[in-house]
Amino acid sequence: MAFSSIKYSSDSDLNVVEQKNNLQKRKIIKHLFLYGAMTNTDLIGSVKLSTPKVIGLLNELKNDGLIEELGQGNSSGGRRPNLYGNKEDAFYIVGISINIYKTSVSIFNAKNQKITEDHILPLTISYGTSIIDSIVEFTESVILEKQIPREKILGIGIEMPGMVDSATGINKTYMISDRPVSEVFSEKFGVEVLIENDAKARAFAELRFGAAHSKKNVLAIHLDWGIGLGIIVNGKLYKGRDGFAGEFGHLPMVDNGILCKCGKQGCLETIASGTAIVRMAKEGLIAGRSAMLGNLVNDDPDKIEIRKVVQAAIMGDQFSISVLANVGHWLGKGMAYLIQIFNPELIILGGRMSEANQFILPPIQQSIQIFCNPELGNEIEIKVSELGSQAGIQGISALLLEHVLDKN
């Protein structure tokens, strides 16, 4: 099984048996990427194949230079089983995280180890495609710096805000063009490209590597400049008919409220997002309501960002604490609606706003108690993501892997 067969198992030159073998090998490679080194016994249970079949496939993968033996695993009695893992250089995945104001690029090897630091490109996302060339050029420089062989790049995963349909490669909010944005990127990179909404990518990271692992019904709320929602139903990422499920931030909450970028008034994003925090903090600074926050930004409203407000709150600034508490109240009210609709077992809070959890969690929980049916609200578990800022990159890289290796 050459590396190209990892990506293209249904080669017309292969017979049905060979194609089936390649699909089974890709399943093994995927499990070793997602879950790390495994014994042959573990793999037999995971890929649902017979012992002789798994051992035969492992030997073929070793001969092809795609996996390696890593010693022996633990045994409850008898002979200790062999331990297998992907070879580090079997393939690589490039992950790109496009934020409102910056883009970061990281590269993962076949062991799911990030082999680069986050390379940051300061860049404001656009509604058109004007920034694509800059992102491609920057990413190519990272690939060149790490001397990654082009032929070993499995693909490139890109997570971004907006209404993203990963199946068609279209973003209906940003980078709008007459062609799918994934197609534009793929043509420029010369490899397969998958795009996904940032909240969904992070929810997938939680499902595979984080707090949602082994859970069935989970909501992952991404609290950043905007508010996104990743929905996990029956252990799978739920996307809806067109891939747009989870537009939680655009749930109308306030009559005759502030105009949202989506065109409606009073959306949750206008009162409970990172953008709303910065807006309210600027207004308070201009009105002279926070000397402490003013000292942190040298009385320059344009220097206010989410972390400055959180920093001021930690220092005891009552104005900043009140801003964050107000945000928590509205988030909690919105979450109460979600709880009553989805009845999840867990809600995960992630994104840069989750850094303010000590200030927003109490009002969130209070609002849930007020607005949610107690039979549902009292049982809900709320956690702050332990994956932190890496969730998006991890999620989109894993999604890219599964997208490529699960193809028939």
C-alpha cells in the first residue's frame, strides 16, 4: 500500500479485494492517528476484524513503511501483545485556523503530533476572496520551512467562522465567490482541502480528544468575537440539512436591539459575544466608568480587547465584572433554550471568552435556573474546554483525516 493509496483506495487498477484491503488499512491508520499507539488486540476490537486479518494488515502496513512496532503493551496474563503506531513521517496534515483578525497555521505528523509552533498571520477576514493568496503564500512558507515533502501531505483542513457547508465547500458569510472556496484553495495548494465552521471543528475536537469523548449528546459553545455552536447527537457531529446547524449567536433575544451583522436586530451576538464585550467596555471607558480599565489601555478605547476586560475584572474592577456578568446572564438565557430543545448531557464552553469563566459561569447557571425547566436544567453539566486555543486546529485536522480516509 503506497502512500497514494491512503488517499485513493478505490483505484480503478485494483480489484475488489485489494480495494477492500485498502479501506481496512486506512481504518487502522485512522485509529492510530486519533487514539495513539494500540495493541493488535485493541485494534481487533476497534476495527471489527478477525485476529488473522488484522495481523496480516499490520504486517503489510509495516512493509509499506506506514506503521511501526513500538514494543509490547500491557497484558493481563500470558504473552504481552505487540504495540503499533503510525510512523511519524508516513503523512502530514496542514491545519489552518482563520479567525476574524488573524490566521494561524500548524502541521501535524501521522502520530497526530503538532510539529510546528502556531505560525500567526495578522489578517482581517474578508467577505470576498482577496485574502486567499496571502493565506496560501503564508502556509506554503510554513511547509517549506519544515521541509515537508509535498507528496506526503494528506490534505489541508481550514476552519473559519461563518455559515460553512463543508460538503459543498461554500462559506455563505465570508470569502464568497462564484466557486466553492475549498475548490479555490485546493487549486492553489494542489492538494485536497476541507473547510468547516469553527464551532463545528471545535466540537469535533471535543468529541475525539476532549470532554465529549465517550459522550453521546453534547453542545459545544464557541465564545469568541462571535458565538458559535457545535452539536453532537448520538455521538456524531450534527450539521443539519445544509451544514448550517448551530447558528446560536443569531438567535434573536432583544426586541429593537442593536443591528447584527446578519441583518437582524437584537441577536445574542450583539449582547453576549466578544465583540459585545469590547463595545460595552469602550462605551464605559468613554463615559468614565472604569479608571482601572483605562489604565490598562492608556485610556485608548481602540486598545480594548477581551483579555483586557477580563484582566481588569480579575483586578477587581466592578465595571468590567458587571459587563462580564451581563454577558453571562444572556448566554445563560440562550443556553436555557438549547437545553430544553436538545436535552444534552454536557455543555462545553470554549473560545477566548471562556477565559472569563469565573465571571460568566455563575450568571450563566443562575439564568439556566430561572429560564429552564428544572427537570432539565438541574441535571446539566457545564465544563470549560481543556483543549483551549488548540481545539480548532486539532478539530479541523482530525476532520480532514477522516474525510480523506473514510472515502470509498
